[in-house]
Amino acid sequence: MDSDIILVLVIGTALAFDFTNGFHDTANVVATSISTGAARPSVAIGFAAILNFVGAFISISVAATVAKDVVDAEIITPTIVFAGLIGAIAWNLITWYFGLPSSSSHALIGGVVGSAVAAVGFDAVITEGLVGKVLIPAVVAPILAFLVAGAAIGLSYRVVGKQRPGIVTRGYQYGQILSGGLLALAHGTNDAQKTMGIITLALIANGSLGADADPPFWVIASAATAIALGTYSGGWRIIKTTGTRIIKMDAAQGFSAQGAGATVILASTHFGFPLSTTHVINGGIMGSGAAKRLSAVRWGVAGNIFVAWLLTLPAAAAIGGLTYGFTRIFGTGALGPILVTLMALSLVVAAFARRAQRGAPVTAAGG
């Protein structure tokens, strides 16, 4: 009975994380289109939510990586997965509060690795998978997006440099609708799969699925729905950081950044790399700004984003490990996870109530 209760808590917490991932990463998809005037905020966010949902059904390669290649499913328990999810959600909410576009993906992986190490030791971690499929792509992908976006904007300015600005701007704004849609689709293919992989890992750990099983359809559909709803709820704090504080974008830069981000994310999804889509699109935005002139990029803001990126894996891992340690105070049953869930819900409700009393918009979000 305890194992079933813990499994239900894990699935519910995983879908809550997926929802926070959606509102946390909304800026990845829509900030460039909104800031250049290519689309109204409500239209851009609705469009992104639909394509996030669709993208989640395209592939399960990333889900397989998260479920089988980061930690050893044979020695992982549902409680370990639960504690890792709490670590990821806590870090998502901390960075949302401060308006920093950190990585939900790395928070999730860091949280699970931290709780697994706290429970079992470093034997629980599949080092080859963590390094080869998470850490190396984490460094390479934003740099690649930076270079691709820089090359694209350089080529764009060369091709249209002598055309009338009004015609060029309108053309690129129309192009942004397509590139933004492709980016939203790519985001769904990569980010929604991480939650699918975590739920699948919990099901395997619980004995509900075989060790080599793929995510069941209900897992795919529920993860797709959660991230789409989270995306639709918006992410206004991070939209401001991504869309206006890194560089002041024109439509050509927005198109180049979105196209570069979508290309890198789709290629990585094909190989099963669970990327930080946040840092990929930020890399594209910086590349499109730096190619115009280095001073166009607000490097201080970029530095803050970089620091948040470096902190994400260890911070989420520490929270995940501490959460697991707390649950063990109450034994190996369901009592510990239930108490953590109740405390987490109480803190979230109190935080939103405090913001509402101060007149802050409760729907604000960020990454």
C-alpha cells in the first residue's frame, strides 16, 4: 500500500514539475516574437502551448535517456524519484522568483542524481550517461546555437541590407511566426519527455513496468498536457529577461535566434540529449546580438544567467538529497513523502497569498 501511495505522489509531483517547466520555459519560445512585435502575447503563448503539446508526441528518445541512462533504475526507488522532483521544483521556483532563466531540465536531473547519491551512493549514477548525454551537450548546445544564430544574422543583414526597413521588418515578423512555431514544437519534443522519463523511471522502480519499457501512452499524454497548460499560464518575469534585457532585438535577430534554437534542440532530441532549452535559446539570442556588435549584448545579464546555469545542477542535487534525508527520518514508508508534499503545498499557497496581498500578479512566472 505504501509503495502505491508513494507512486501516486511521484506521478502527481512529476506532473506538477512539468507544469512549472511549462510556465518557467514559456519565455524560451515566445519572448523573441513578443519583444519584436511579431505576435501579441496572448496569441504567441496560445500558439506555443498547442505546439508544445504536439511536440511531446513526436519522439521518446529523451524520455529513454532520463529513465535509463542517468541513474540505475534497478537500485532506484519511487521515494528517491520523489525527492529528486522536489529538488527540481524548489530550484525552479527559486529562480522564477528572482527572474532568472535557469534550466528546468538540469534541475530535474540534478535533483534525481542528488537524491540517488544521498540514498545509495555514487554507484546509483551512470557516469557515462550523465557526462555523455547531459553534461557535454549542456556545454556544446548553447555555444552551437550562439554560432548558428550569429552566422544566420550576418547572412540576413548581408542579403537584405539595402532593402527598405519597413518591408524587411514585416517579412521577418512573418518569418518569426514560423520559426517560433518550430521552436515551440522542438521545446515540446525535448522538455515534455523529461517528465515522461521520470514517471517511467518511477514505474520501473515500483515494478509496474519492465526495465526496458518505453513510456505508456497515458504517461506521454499526461506529460504533454501538463507542459502545455504550464506554457499557457505564461512566464512574464522570464519573458522580460529573455526578450528585452539580454539584447534589444529586431525582427531579423528574433528570427535567427528562434531558428538556431529550434535546429539545435531538434537535432539533440534525435540523439536523446536532454538539453536545457532555456540556455539554447539564450545562446541563440546572444549570438544574434553579438554578430551585430558585441556591445549590443548586455553581458552583465548574460553573466547572471551563466551563474544560475552553473548553480542549477548542484543546487537542485543538494535540495533533492536533503529532501530524501528528511523523508528517511520517518522510515521507508509513505509518511515522509506525504509530509513533504503537505509542507511544499503550504509554502506555495503562502507565497502566492503573500504576493496577492502585496498586489503582485499571481500569474507571473519565469525561468
